[in-house]
Amino acid sequence: MGAPLPIIEESQSRPSSGERIGTQSHDSENDSLDESAPLLSDLEANRRTYHTNGNSRPEPVSKRDTKGVVRDVTLRVASGSRPLIRDVLRSIPAVILGTLLNILDGISYGMIIFPAAGVFSGLGGVGVSMFFVTAIITQLIYSAGASGFAGANGSMMIEVVPFFHLIANQIAEEVGEDNPHAVLATTMVAFAFSSILTGATFFLLGALRLGSLIGFFPRHILVGCIGGVGVFLVITGLTVSTRISDDEFTLSLETFKFFVLNLHNLVMWLPAFLLAVLLRVITHKWEHQLIFPIYFCIIPAIFYIVIAAAHIDLGNLREAGWLFDMGSSSEPWYHFYKLFDFGATNWSAFWATMPTQFALLFFNILHPPLNVPALAVSLNHDVDTDKELVAHGYSNLLAGLIGTVPNYLVYVNTLLFYRVGGDTRVAGFMLAGATTILLLAGTGPIAYIPVMVVGALIFVLGIDLVKEALWDTRHRVSTSEYITIASIMICMTVWDFVTGVLFGIVVSCIFFVVQSSQRRSIRALHTGDSVMSTVRRPGAHRAYLRDVSKQTTIVRLQGFMFFGTITHVEDAIRALLDEHSWRRNPIRFLVLDLALVAGVDMSAAEAFVRVQRLLVGKKVVLVLCGFTVDSPVGRALGNVGLLEMDGVELFETFSDAVEWTENTYLRAWFRAQKTETLPVSLPGRQDDVIPFPGSVVDSPRRAALLDAGWRTIARDHSPPDPQDAPEPFNTLVRAFSSYEPIDRDTYAPLIPYLKRMPVPEGTILWKQGDVPDGLYIVESGILRATYTFADPTPPMVESMVPGTIAGELSALSGLERNATCVVERAAVVWKLGLEDLAKLEDDHPELARAFTRLVLKVAKLDYDILITALATRQ
């Protein structure tokens, strides 16, 4: 028995044979296992490493197939090898424990596979037989090598019991209890079909390697469903103890009186309930994995000692409800096959159960993808989840074809099995053999099991699951998630499980929309002067751009843009355009960075269209970046026509978008000066047309642009007559005059040390990691440097235009190049080689120091901008 859904947490827990889905976690540092395997418990670390051949050594998981495992075991048996004998002897304690756990599971869960009243009364023994058959099937398949866990324990999925009751009662109502043969035949086919459906789904998930998809399902909905199962088990404990049917139990005052004010009924269920509470008190103080099975072995022993001492007749006890009345208890284990009759099967009733079948399937497939990794962590064992899903597919398909119920890998049973030596495939085969002996023994012994034992087993699991869902999660989930958990439990109890699951999904979707709408979809909002492009420009140009880029507003978005999140974005943009904000800071470009936007729904896309119409009215250019036209975001925006609208520009990266806005500002200045040809080279996209030219020339924004240009660029574009100041002096002025005056006489001795180099497009000046050979001053053309970082950091690209320096820091420091520099557009550069620099330091030390100081000033600003770009690009 085990908990299929344990996950990693901060406290140790102790599994019990009475719990499959999980119970409370305990703040204990002890390694031992409780009788619970909590849904939200710690999966123990620092355990022995187990691999598929059963040895407790940190070896790789075996890749042998089933045939290879069987062949290996056969050869070992034939040769009488000592390792096989040792494995058999070492596995005996684990097999005894595993068999005892299967007995307890079979009694407590097999007995309640069918409803206890109507045409299904007296089928407890049939349910036990079906339980053992599916347990044997899954045990053999896992042990034969299908599972990566050598000592894997398989058993029936007990979570299917509530759904089986729904299916059985629905069929009985559809067919009518006046035709019990057809009801039972249809029910058996439906139960077997659930195994086939589950097996096929597991197999497809594993074969297609889609096991990780299960992790996307909200965990709190599953917790709510588990709590609903817990409530169902508590109710089942009451009905089993008092021998009434599920249909007779209602949430009413009459039912309360029946269980509490009726002394006979109170005596029937209260001892079982108190035994469950006592077990929890014991296990809270003492931690040992054998407490649970020993406890439930002592209860029937004490029961029969009291009976013998009081000389009470067993027939009278059975009639009073203290022992199970098996009726035809002499029937063999295969009696359930006689219930199959395809000729008598009512197929319309069978197909009517499909909604419940799919709800059952939905609940079934959630467990193994969570169980398997949890068990792997507990055992420190490497395992392939998709392979385990395929194994579950085989075991369930075979179970369905044989005519029994779904099964799965049981977390707690497997953990206990390993702890007492059952870490080999030999032990798994021995457990399958012992379970087969139990099956062949028949259901007759069940007639001598006290009802309170079964009731206590059911109460233990039910109470723990309710406690785990409501109490253990109170400080671990948000208020909305806790409300969802509680509402699912209530819905499952008042109506049915299918309605509860659907209700949980709907409520979860509503809360998701509300919570997502409250999250910040705008991760940054700032003006362009705080983030400049990675283009090295002359100092005067940078000063001009830093001033006028205040008219650029950058909005960086994140998450999924849908009707719940786009409202905040639209309101923020409208606030930028309102009269008060516009007077304080008019906008020329609105840059929307969607690099971290996962998708855009139709509502959000249409909201962007509304925003664009507002921007057009203000002659503001909308610059979109961070996606391509054929990306999901690009297709969503293209479908509403946004990308084809006037005043919309699209760039793949944020750096390209900012670079384009800066180039547009520079073009606007030179066009305002009636310059026919641009006196500077601009990298990136070459646009001759300025968007909304009126906004550059005739709007109030023009004053700020012109004022900035006169204070910066204008000073730097009145060089001396070229006849009097030949190159490279003009280039030196453009590169350094923003930092201090460049006197021709002072820097004339530097000219002979500079070498003019025309370089064609595509030339590689140096590669990242090369030994530096000097620094370069760009006279014309454009260079491009690419900084490559360790994976997965993307590279950074930096352009260098005329009037800038390249390779200066590595040249001055003597360290290897930190980027690869390529000529993007045919250029002329002036090179100061390292030998020439050393000679300059010897011949003109003061000039060398002054020149080095200028280079460092330029480099400091260049790298400040580069670092800012690196820090803000995502």
C-alpha cells in the first residue's frame, strides 16, 4: 500500500501500509518511515543507491530488457549459483512483509471494490480475488524487467474505488436491479475496460515520452481530489462497519441519528474509528515501519481471545455484523470470471459510463509520473519515468485483458520492501509467488476477519487523507488554492466525483485568471536615455542622443498577454499620452519589448491596435521588438493587422530597435540643418524616410531636439579646413574633442606613429582570444565586434562608427582580445601598433600619457554603455 503522490519537502515522513495517496508529514529528522506516505512529504535523501540488478551499489541503471532479466535468473537457477541462494535468503523478510501488506490491502480495499448493497451484495470476496490477480500481474511485469526498480511492488489503484461505485450504481440504475445478471456482466466489462483505457494511456505517454506533461496539472486540484477520496473512505468505513449501502448514506439529520443516537450502530463503527485514532497516537510517538502491520495482526488475535474467553458463538457474531458473512465463501478465486457474459452485457449502459471512465482515467494518470520520481529520490536511484509509464501500460493492458482492475507502482510498499532487503528482482518474483498462494487459498478465510479490522484500515486512510488535504496544507497554499481544495472535497461529497473534478478545474481556471491579472505584465518602464544602444559613437553624438532620447519611452513586457493582463498595459500607455504627462515629457518613440512575452491572445492584440490609433493621433512611432513575424506573438499581432499599420516598426531584438531610434534622431538633426548627405555613417537598418517627419520638424518636440543638437553635435562639426588639418587629425578631433580640447601642435608628434589602413568589407581585424597587436581609430566605414560568452548566454554585438576607437583596452593592458572584430562596411582605420605605442612612450612620454588618458576616458564611457546594455537586455 502506498502513497502514489509524495513530493519533496522539508520534513521526514513515515509510510504506512494503510495509505496509498498520502498522509501527514512530520517534522522529524529520523530516517524511518511512518505509516503515512504524505502527498506533501519529504522524500528521504542520503539513502543507499539501488539499481536494477538489485545490488546496493551506486551503479548505472540496467538497460537489459525483460528477456535478458528472465534469462539471467534462469541461468542462475540452473547453475545453482550462490548469489541466487543468497538473494533468496536475504529476500525472505521482505517477502513476508510484502505479503502481509498485500493481505491488509486486499482485505481493506478489495472488499469495497463493489458497492455493498443491492445486486452487488456479497461480492466482497470477488473484489479480493480481483485485487490479488491485478497485484500478481503487475508484480510479475515489474520484476521481469519492465520497471527500473528491481524491488518494485505493484498493486491495485485504490483511488479507483469511488469511481467504480459510481460506474456500478449507474449501470444498476440504467439496466435495473431486476436483471442482476446483466448488471454484473456490464459492470465487470466496465471495470476491465477501465484497466485497458488506463494501460493504453500510460503506454502512449511513455512511448511518446510525454510523462513530463502531467507535471503541468495544478497540484492543489489533485490535493482536493485526494481529500474527496478521504471523505469517501471515511463514509465507506461507516457503511462497512454498519453494513448499509452507499446509497443509503445521505448528509441528513436522519443519517446522523442513525450513526450516533442508535446504540447498536454506534457500537459497530466506533471501535473501528477509535482503533484508527489509537494507531495514529502510537505512530506519532514511535516510528517504525513494522508498527502498522503488527498492529493489525494484534487486533484479530485479541478479538478471538475475547471471543474464546466469553464462549461467544461465531454464527451469532456474524449475524450481528461483527464478522463478514461471505455466503458462498467456498467459491474458488476464479469465480469472478463467471460474472462475465458479453451476451448479457448492456452496451448502452456501458457507453453511458464513459464520462466517469474518463474522469477515472484522468485521476489514474496523475499518480505514476509523480510517484516514480519521488521513489527514485527516496532510494537514490536513477530511473526513466517514461520507461515506468510503459511498464504501467503493459501491466494495466494485461490486467484489463484478463478481466481485472487497474494497478500501479505502490510507493510505500516498495520503499518498505527495499528497506528490509527486497531490492532484487528475485524478491519481486518471490512476492508474486506468495501473493499467488493467497489467491489460490480462496476467499473463505475472509469470513473470519473481524469487520472492525477492515473498518479501522479504511478509517486510517480516510482520516489521514482528509487531514492531509485540509490540515497539512493550511500554511503551504494560498487562500484561493485552499478554497479550491475545500470546495472540491465538498462538491465530491455532496454530488459525485466527476462533478467534483470538473468543478475543481473550473474554479482553478477562474482563480488562475484572477491571479494572473494581478501580476505585473510590465517589468520595466523607462526613457531612452537610461538604456542606449551598443553602438560606439563619437562623444558629441552620444551627448546629443542622451539628451533627445528622453523622448523615447521603453516599455518591457513579460508573461502572457491576455484579456486579464493587457488592461494594465493599455492603461499605462494611455497615462503616458494624457495631457499632464505629455506636457512634462512628450514622446516621439514608444518601444515595446516583447522578448519575454510568451503569447498574445486576440483581446490583447486588439488592445495593441487601439493603442496604435492613439499613438498615431500624437504622431508617435510604435516600435515593436523581441519577436519575428512568423513567431506566435508575430502571428497574433499580424492577424489583427497591427504590423501593417502606418507608424509601426518591427525589429527582432531590443538592441536593433534602440539603435534605429538613435539613428533616426541623428538623421533628423542633419536633415534639419539642410544637409543633403549625412556626414556620418550609421549602422543597422538604412531608412531614408523619417516616420512622421512633421513630428521632427514642426512639433513642440522640435525645440528640444534642435537645442540638444546645437549644444553637442554643432560644436563638433566645424573642423578646420582639411587643407590645414589633414587626416588623421580630423578623426582625432571627432574621437576625443568631447573630452578635452585637441590642439594640433600638441598632438602633431603623434601622427607619424599612426598607420593608415584601408580594409574591405568582411575583413577580420582580430578574433576573440587573439594576442593584441594595437588599437584602431575609425576614420570611415563601420566595424562590428561580437562578444561571445559561455553557454547559454547569447553573444553581444557592438558597432563602431567613424570617430570611435576599437581594441583599446586589450592593447593598453596587453591581455587577449575579448571580442571578434569584423569590418561590416568598407572602412579606413588608423592603427597604433604596440611597438609604435612603446616607441611613443620612449620618444614622447608626456604625449603618450596624455593620449592614453584620453583613450581611457573614451573606453570608460563605451564600456559603461556596454555593461548597461548587458544588464538590461532581458
